[in-house]
Amino acid sequence: MQDFAEAFTVAFGLVGALDADLVEIVVLSLRVSLAAMVVSCVIGLPLGGWLAISRFRGRGVMLVVVNALMGLPPVVVGLMVYLNFSRAGPFGWLGLLYTPTAMIVAQTILITPIIAALSRQVLEDLNTEYAEQLRSLNVTGFRVVRTLVWDARFPLLTVALAGFGRAVAEVGAVIIVGGNIDHLTRVMTTAIALETSKGDLPMALALGIVLLLIALGVNALVMSLRATAARYAYA
Amino acid sequence: MKKVISAMLASLGLAWAFHSQAPAADRAILVQSTTSTANSGLYDHILPIFTEATGIAVNVVAVGTGQAIKNAQNCDADVLLVHAKPAEEKFVADGYGVKRFDLMYNDFIVVGPKDDPADISGMSDVGSALKKIAESGSVFASRGDDSGTYKAELGLWKSAAVNPAAASGAWYRETGSGMGATLNAAVGMGAYTLADRATWISFGNKGDFEIMVEGDNQLFNQYGVILVNGDVCPNVKSAEGKKFVDWLRSKDGQTAIAEFTVGGQQLFFPNAGDGAT
Amino acid sequence: MLRAVIDPPAPAAPEGAASTRLRTRNIVLKIDGKSVLDGVTLDFDPDRLTVIMGPNGAGKSLLLRILHGLLKPTGGEVSWGGGPAGPPRQAMVFQKPVLLRRSVAANIDYVLPKSECRDGEECAGLLARVGLAHKARQAARLLSGGEQQRLALARALATKPEALFLDEPTASLDPPSVLMIEQLVKEIQSTGTKVLFVTHDVAQARRLADDVVFLHRGCVTDHAPAADFFGGACSPVAADFLAGKIVI
């Protein structure tokens, strides 16, 4: 299709020229989604660790709920955050609607269940190996979670990247709470949606290609870090 | 030591991620507006002129007219700029807006595929054209949302004495999306649709589509501007918002609107002098 | 079957060792309704290295886990020193070493108190004892099997245990590692730590044991000083085992 050929030309033109608007949009995308990933890990990893090692009534129900929340539709999350952050909503006084912070909050809600559910699986597997040894060493409670999270740091990196990938690729939540405001809350995905609605399909595809390249870059960077670190202390 | 450094780096990173940017953020106003005005590039043309003159930055959220009005009712706007006069007047009457002013106009057009299955090309009576589309069962893509364009479209069907809802899902397809997405859908399935001229002219994915019907008085498309009421929404930046509304209606603002062209064509015609309601 | 529960000669126990005097009374363990340990009553001498022997499936590892507190018995009780002092500091070395996914030194640091941490003298000394000083910075899980088990032992020692449990720690290790571990285990017992060592390797038991406990089908058949046990004063089933016959 001609659109694809044109899209690649436009994409490389954009990247080659380091278009200032494009750079701004890319930086904001990374900023918002990386922050959401970090916050989600701070919440989701201990939660996943706790679900991995604890046994309590209702745990099964909780696992089902967390796993189901992985399928939260971004638009629903966007609406929930909008209703809360709107001036008419309970947190309207914070004045956060249509700011990058609101977008970070929305993406955090979106990907925390992913981080928690996937890390729960990873940590539970590691715990079956470690549990007896750690009990023998008299390690209990939160220190068990800390040990598991640290020792599973490389598999968990992949979990974090899965969360980042979901965050940076979603459009439904950020377009509602961010508003796609030029130079303020416009990110890659909302820019793609905008170009699509303008009928500028080559530009939309080109931005999509740039987004893909960024995702590739982030993953390559993390994986090479992982390879280096693994040679040190991990096997 | 290494831990302290990495903790500091991490907190710096988070602070960077969360700090709100936007130069002159406290002097920025928020405008809820329609996709047609934003997507055509009108704001890219006129806002820098306003900001240079006043030092006030303007942030635009572009959604359908219905959603724009709802957002403004939630106090998530300082200024509302839309095109659905009855809804706008109700917004003011309900106390959310200070006053509604006419700002500018353009017109709606019916676009369709070149092979024109309903044979309406060149007609100037939009009512008869719609009737022919209905009678021939030609596919028509409707916005199907709460936008100004959709409201206008429903009015046109009514005056043509056709009830398209009866054919919903058959030849009458409601996309439930914005103007651009609906145009993309129409081009994709070879359907007629009603669009505002500004969006159509600046639309990039026209395919073999052409304007079929234009020039009927019924196709007149009036845009209005309203300052959100600071008594109802205490967070509204009334002074800055009023400045923006006044500027848009001033000679400078009206000239800036008139000077905006795409491919040599003027998209919006200022008419603020025609008075307020 | 249960020929005799021979109490080892009871020397006047030194005061300090009282807390590591480990007794069990009528330990029963049922798994899915089947008894795997059936009325185990033992009184371990804190000053002698005890080797627990028996054929596969006799319940040796399960008994060790119960003694260490990793497993709750269905019935009976485990008591230390008889007093209210509670159990002493204890550590265990498993048949398959479970090492943290960190460096060799970090595996030791993990159990050292914060103040002694970060590859200090304590850690270096422990690694030197197991012959791993030169590998401190390497990934623990990239060590050979023998090195891994030596590291696991060093880590157990880092907890300064008053009682040390070892569950077939040298099964499938290279001979130098086996010798080094046996040497260390003897040293540890001689410095006042109570050692309980599970093995089914007769030669190893001969090398290590002061006392021997022989388990068969969840029951104690023998508990005797090593000299008596290997000298012929043992139950028929233990004699068969020592003679290399198949005991089920």
C-alpha cells in the first residue's frame, strides 16, 4: 500500500530532522509512562509479593480480582480519573485534570494490576524454591518479600516492561484525562489519534513507527543492562 | 553511599516526571472546543497572536460539542467555543455561562463518493438530497454522538421528513465518533456524510470523495463563544477568560480568524458584529 | 523390632551445653493418614556428633525438619535443654543448596547482622574457611555443585549456630568438597555446636559419627555410640544395612 511507503518516508524524515514538536511529544510520552511504571512497581511489586507468600481466606478471590483487573479498559480508567479530578469531582481542588500528573495517575491505575498479577506469579515460583531455606534462616514477613523481589529482579524487569508497554501504548485513558492539549499533554498515542482524525494517515502511521522505535529502544536498553548485571551476580 | 546516590537519582527522576511544566501556567486558560475548529488548525493560527498580545497562554481540549458542554458544566473550562446554538443558550440559561456571543460561521456540506449512487451531486436543496439517499438506500455515515454536527444533521433529517433511525444499522450507520473518524469511516465504506466545511477542506484522507451538496441556507453553521460563569465555578479565570472572549470578538481577533486559510480557502467567516444572545 | 534404645553414656554435661540438649518424645508424623514417623523418642548428647542413618524412605529428612522446626509433627514434642530458654540458634544445610541469586559474598552478608556486613572480615573469614575467598565477587549460582554446598555451609555458620542440621549435604559432590565439608563439620562439633548429620553413606558415617541413630520405616531401631554400632552391637536390620544388603 502506498500509505505505508509514504509513512516510512515521513517517519524517517521526522526522526532525521529531530522535529522539535516530535521531541517534545516523545519526551512527554516517556516521562508519563516511565513515571507510571515506577509508581506501579512501588505499589504492585510488594502487593504481588504479599499475594505470593501469604495464605489467607479470600486469597483465591483476590487473585481472580487482580488478574481480572489486568483487563481494565483504558477508557473506563480515564473516565474514573476524570470524574475524580474534574473540578466538580472529589479531587477537583487539586487542579490536576489536563496535566501530565493526571495522565500518570490514570496509567498507574491501568498497569498496577498487571505488575501485581505478573509479579505474583514470578515471586510465587521463586518462593517455592526459597521458602524452606528462608524459614531455616529465620527470615520472616516483609523481609521475605524484599528478598524475593530483589532476587527475581531480572524476571521482574520484564514484568515492569510489560507494564510500561501497556502504558505507553494506550490512548483511551490519557486522551480523556490529559485532553491532548498541544505542548502540554499531547503524547505519542493521542497525537496519532489526532492525525488519524485529521485524515493524515501517513503522519499517523509515521508517529506509530516512531513509537515502535522508542519501545524497541527502551527494551534494548533494559535488556543490555540486564545482560551486564546478570554476568555479575545472577544465574 | 551507592544507595544514597541511587535514591537521590530516583527521587530526582520522579520529581522531573511529576513537576508541572507549562510556562506561565497560572496565566493559562482552558478552552473546551470542538474537533472541527481544532483539527482544521484554526487555533494554531490565532492563539499565538493572542498570546503575544496578552501574555495569556490558551490550552485547548478538542471534543464533540456535547462533551465540551458537559466538561464545562463540571467547571473543567474557562471558555467554551462550540457550534450548537440551542444547547449553548441552555448552558447560559442554566447559569453555567455568563453570556453567549456569535463568533464566526461556516457551513455544512454533504460529501460522498464520486460514483454518487443516490445521484445527488450538485443539488442545492439538502432536504431533497437526503430524501434521495434514504429512498435509494445509499449508505450514510452519521456522527451518532452528541456533537454540534450530529444535532444539525438530525435537524436536516427532520425537515426532510425522513426517520433515519428506522434504518439504523442498515443504510444508516452511526459511528459514534468524531468528525475525522466518521469521515475516515465514510471514505472506507463509500458512504455519504454530513461534515463541516473546515474539517473537510483540511481533511487529508479524501479518497475519491467530493462535495455533493452545498449552499443551502439550512446548512449554515454558527459558532458561539461563552465565558464560563465564575459564580458557579469559582476556579474559573474570569479576567483572563473574558480577555480571550473580548479579543476574539475584537477587530484583531476577527481579522485573525478571517486570515486563516487552508490551501488558499478561508475556513471560518467572522460575524461577531452580528450581536450576542 | 525395636531392640533397644540405648542411652549413650551420659557424661556430666557442661553448663553451657545444656541449652543444646535436644530431646524428642514420641514424635509421630502422618502424611495422608499414613504414619511416616512412628513414636520417635530420642535424647541427643550435646557434646557428640550424631549421625542419623537409614535406608531411603526411612524418614530421616522428615525427622531432621521436625527437629529444626520446619515441619510440625502430628504428635509428640521436641524440646531443647528442658528449660524455658527456648530453642538455641540453629541452622540447616539442605541436600540441594538453595543459594540466593547474588554474589558469593552477598549470600554470606545476607545473614550477617547489619553492622558486620559488606564483605567485612567476618565474611572473608567464613569464605576462607570453605575455600571460596577468591570467588567472593562471583555469582553464587554459577559455582560448581561442591562449591555451592560449601557456600551454603559457610552461610549456615554465619548465623553462629548452637545447633547445626545437615541433610545429606555431600550426596553427589566431588571428593575434595566432601572431605572439606566433613572436616569442617567435625571442627564445628568440637567447638561446642551440636551437629546432627543425616546420611546413608556408611563410610561417611564411620568417619564422622560419635553416636549413630538408625531409622527404619519411621522407627528408631538403634541409638548407640559409633564404636558399639559399627562394632556389631546393632539391630539385625542395621546389620543388614551395614553389610550392604538391600533394606526396604
